[in-house]
Amino acid sequence: MEVVIVAGPVEVGAFAAGRIAEIVAAKPEAVLGVATGSSPLETYRALAARRDAGLDLSRVSAFALDEYVGIAHDHPESYHAVVDREVVQPLGLDAARVRVPNGLAADLDAAADDYEAQIAAAGGVDVQLLGIGGNGHIGFNEPTSSLASRTRVKTLAPATREANARFFDSLDQVPMHCLTQGLGTILDAKRALLVAQGASKAHAIAQIVEGPVSSMWPGSVLQLHRHATIVIDEAAASELT
Ligand code: F6R
């Protein structure tokens, strides 16, 4: 596991965008794994600036990590909408090459299997961008998730619903369930790039970097990945020994 510590959130985004840009420059039809939430926003901003400077992202494909169950795709906080607003539009991706799990499917288990099949058909993910929850989740693989898990329905932890309530009018509007890539799915990506900023992530970062591999800190599974990079600012690094 490679750990890169930079000064602040803007530098985290700049570094991560640089890594992704290198991969796309070498393979213009690269498959990106994209995360939602606040952590990757600086990375997307920095990638948009690189696009303005000539980086062509129009041939990449993208797979989102997760989606809420039961939320309309045109709800502004559905990950369908977030990925379109924060990723597809500013980066100039081809929307036809972008996939988000279908949390509205009548058969969610079938939708999960279909998502795995779509990732495989695309040749797998070249670089998976990740954030991390304060409880150590990656994707929405909450503590106790199987380290070998595949895309499936998960119940959001109370702490995750509380953290994400900031995107909704009230806590009770935050969905209870999600469809998320599993930890095994994430491990299959050729490269993993986790970004974290701020002191609120410092404990989780210390656990996943220096603690044992454990389903209680799901991000620790990245210790098993051959090409995992953790890009953090000084505040998020503050509990590392
Ligand atoms: C979102 C996702 C989550 C978030 C995590 C951190 O697609 O998979 O793991 O990355 O909850 O969220 P923020 O960045 O909002 O603190």
C-alpha cells in the first residue's frame, strides 16, 4: 500500500487527478471506477482543469461504486444524478459509457449480478477512485462486510445515514439501503486510489493503513491489493504513527 501525504484537500485532488490522467493518457478508453460524496470532488475539479488543458476523457467508461435503493434517478441526490452532475458533465464523459447500479430494479439481486457482468464485459476497472467513511467503509461496504463480497444490497449503517443526511432535507429521507460494489469487486480493479481529507477521517485512515486487515474496518482490505494508493492530507494523516 502506497501512502501519499500532501498539504491539504486541493493537493489531494491534484495528486489523484494526476494519477488518473496518466492512466487515461496511456489508455484513452480506460475504465474508471468513480465514487460519490465530498471526498472525490477536488479530484474531479482537477480532472476538469486537465480536460480544459487538453486531456480527452470522451472515450473512457465509468462505473459508479454504489447507489441508494428506492430513490428516483432524477432525484438530485441519487448517485445517477450526482455522477452526471459531478463527473459526466464537467469531465466530458460519454454518458452512454457510464453506469450506476440500478437501485430501482424490481429484482435487486439480478441488478447486482448484472452490474458485475457489465464491469467484466468492459474488461474490468483500470483505476477505482474511492472515498472512505468515518467508520472505515469503502463503497457502502459497512463494517462486518465480507472481504470477498460482490455487488449486492446492503443496509446503510446509522452513522452513514447520519453523515449523508447533510445531502437531504432530513435524516428520515436518507434511504436505508443501497446497491454497492463489494470489497471483492473493488479488489478486482487494476489500481485503487483512495482519497481522504480532514481530521474526521484520521482514525479510519490509521485503522486501514496500520491496523490489521479486518471486516470491522472494510477499507483495510486495500492492504491486500497490489496497487493501492492512499492519498491524504496532513489532517487525515494525523493519527498515523
Ligand atoms: C460514495 C461512497 C462512500 C463515500 C464515503 C465518504 O460513492 O462509496 O464510500 O466515499 O461515504 O463520503 P464523503 O466523501 O462524503 O465523506
